[in-house]
Amino acid sequence: MEGLVKLMDRVEIAANDWSLTPGRYAGVAPEEEDEDFDFEEALRDIHVELEDLNVEAVKLAVTIKKNFEELGG
């Protein structure tokens, strides 16, 4: 993978004060862009999922409170 791997020789390692930190030798792979990605649709999907999770959280909170009260809490 370009940018993530690099073969080094001792001369170059010595020139870098014998540091073996990968960041000195290998860069970061270029980020790939997905031209077909619809950010607005993804955001809507996340919003719908969050709404569902919030509804479920309220139901669970009521159940937990009821169970706690039944235990005498």
C-alpha cells in the first residue's frame, strides 16, 4: 500500500538518529472519496436511528424505575 510501507536501509535509519518511528519513514495513505456517497441521506438515516434509540431509552428507563420501585428502592 502506497504511503503505509517503506523499505529502509541502515544509512537512512542512522540519518534519522536510529529512530524506528514509522511516521518518520512512511506517510499516510491518501483518503479515498466515494463519489456516490450521499451525506444528507446518511445524516437522515442516523437521525431516524437516533430517534428510535431515544424512544427505546425512555421505555427502558420506565422499566428500570418500575423494577427498582418493586425492589423497595
